[in-house]
Amino acid sequence: MEGSEPGRGLRRFTWEEIGQRNGRGPAPQERWLVIDRKVYDISHFCRRHPGGSRVISHYAGQDATDPFIAFHLDKTLVRKYMSPLLIGELAPDQPSFEPSKNKKLVEDFRELRAVVEKMGLLNPNHTFFFLYLCHILVLDVAAWLVIWYFGASTLPFLFSAVLLGTVQAQAGWLQHDFGHLSVFSKSRWNHWVHKFVIGHLKGAPASWWNHLHFQHHAKPNCFRKDPDVNMHPLFFALGKTLSVELGVQKKKFMPYNHQHKYFFIIGPPALVPLYFQWYIFYFAVQRKQWVDLAWMLSFYIRFFLTYLPFLGVKGTLGLHLLVRFIESNWFVWVTQMNHIPMHIDYDKNVDWFSTQLQATCNVHQSFFNDWFSGHLNFQIEHHLFPTMPRHNYWKVAPLVKSLCAKHGIEYQCKPLLTAFADIVHSLKDSGELWLDAYLHK
């Protein structure tokens, strides 16, 4: 089955053999993947993978060269740890990636990646991130000073809540930078500061964010692989293909034809304060992430010690809930404007460039848009180069546009309010597709 042994003692495989080792096929316990034509058996290693078992398993049976390059800083070090997993290589007559992928596009993107590295666009400006952290800390202190100086009456209370909501949103974008290893050249330095920012400044576990977010980047908008679309089908019918499929199967967990309306109730207002608030504690305890839990508790201890003397127990709890409400609206609108209106489907195993472009879109650049979204208005560039420091997105954008134009791929970029509106419009469209299929197919 595996063919003859090459001179170096490595077995040779075909893509057909590798594709069967995806964790679901004829050999359900086996998971293989390919990086630079080398075949690795990750069947047992996936449970010890630092990025989580699921994110690496999403590429089982596939070529993982481009995501491997995209996600890891010190590739030489990682390859040393991969050596025991090496079981063979592609046979000489096999292409370097699956025949279903666009050969020329893959080659062109890898050339673009080389140009990006040569231009130094993956090198961070530490001053940028230091000043960004300082502006968050200044807003945090200002929120307390408002209550301390003006008292706990309605207007200072609300103004302080807005400042703290801004702190939470902006700290969310900053922890995103550290989580993606975008700030320091050493992975462990990013991990250490990430725990501080997301744990002490936001009260959430870094392990939880890593577990979910890297899956999203590995397979964005791929149902059953991207946790960000797990709201389908329990709460929403997402994407044209999945919505029609749901209707044909006569499944109705919610009145999806009204989902563009109830999105305003169970979407932005409720996600963080009503779901994430308890789930992050459950995640940390259930997975025994005690260091993350300690950082989280430090946030709550600091918050209550800071505001309890001025607001009392009820007032402090009310302030915390209001801050989470502001943060939730901010977070959901910004993160979903780039994804929900885009293509959502099962994993089709297309090339890295196409995978990211069909699942993401951009929002026009401006100083406000950059700040408000944490530079996630450059979602396309962020997904193509997840370790790139955000202050360089605008520099690589013209190169990405050029590659899109060369291969006839749409590069979507829209105004901020249009992007917000497109969330609602796409929910309305997919809800109507579900209803039509539910009633007539």
C-alpha cells in the first residue's frame, strides 16, 4: 500500500493514501498530514499539540504547509519536535499538494510570502504596542478617576462605564496581538504577556482563546471546524449552502426567517455577559488551567477592590454588567462584519489563499476604523499572515490586491457601516433561503 522504501529509509505515499488518514475514513484512528512533502503521523501527537488537538487535526489527510508556515515563528525549532512524527514522504510522481488545489495560485502566494518576509513586514514595532498598552491603562485609570472625583451619580457612572467598555474592547484587540505572536520574536514572550493582558486586564483565560481562535484561523467559516460558526444551526442558519441544507432536512431549531431580527437580542447584547461570562470559568476549571484562572481572578479582585468603596456591591456588579454589555456589542459587530456575510460551508480543502479570501473581507482604512476595530478592518491580510504585526497590514494590502486581480479573486473592501449592515442582510437572506427550502424542497 505504501510503496517501496526510498534510499533514505522513508516510505513513500500517495495523496489517496494520505487523504484516508483524516480521522474519519477507513482508518478512523489515524491522522496524517503533509508539510513540505514530508508525511507526519499526528494520531497521538495531536493531543499534545501546544495549539490544541483540534486545530492540527483539521488538516489531517491534507497538505498543511501553508498553515504551518503561517502559525509558527521558530519553524526550525518546531521541525525538531516534529522529527519523531515523520513516517515518510510523497512519492516522486505525486504533486506537492493535493491535485484539487490551484497550483499556480499556491506558488504565487508562497512567492508573496517570501516577499513579505524580505520586506520585513513580519517584524514588529515595539513602540507601537507599548503606546497602545499605555493608552489602555490611561483609559482604565481615567474611569476610576471619574467615579472618585465626581461621585457615583448617574452621569459619572455611565461615563465611567463607557471608558471601561472601551478599555475592554481595546484590551481585546491587544491580547489578540500577543495571542498571534505578533509582538515579540520569541513565542514564549508573547505567551507570557498574553496571559497578563487577557487574564488581568480582561478576566479571561488565554488557553480558552487559543483553543477557539486558532481553529477559526485554520479553517475560517468551515462548518464543524471553525468554532465561530458553531451558532449554526442551534441559533442561526448561516451561509447559503448550509441554510438550504437545513431547510431540505426539515430542521427548525429557531424561526430562522426572523434571525435578522432576533440577532439584535441574542447576538451583540448577550454573547459576552450571558455566555462567555460563565463559560470562561467553566473552561478554565474543567481543563485545569490554574495559571489562567489565577490571572482571571486577579482581574475581578482588582475591579471589585477599585469600585466597591464608591459603588457598593450592587453598584459594582451593575457597572461590571454594563461594561460587559458595551464590550459585547463592540466585539460582536467588529468580529462578525468580516465573516458572517462571506461564504460559509463545509471544508472543501482548497488552497490557503482561497480559504482565507472566501471567508473574509475588509473595511475601509481610516484612523478611527483602525483604532475601533484593532486593525481587523484588514481582516484579509490578518488571515493570510496571522503573525504579522497589525501596523503593517496596510503595507501588504496592495500586494494582496494584485494577487487577487491576477487570479480573478474578489477582494472585498467596504465602508464600516455597510459592513455592519451586511451582517443583518446576510442573516435575512440565509433565513429566507432556509424557509424556502423548508417549505418547498
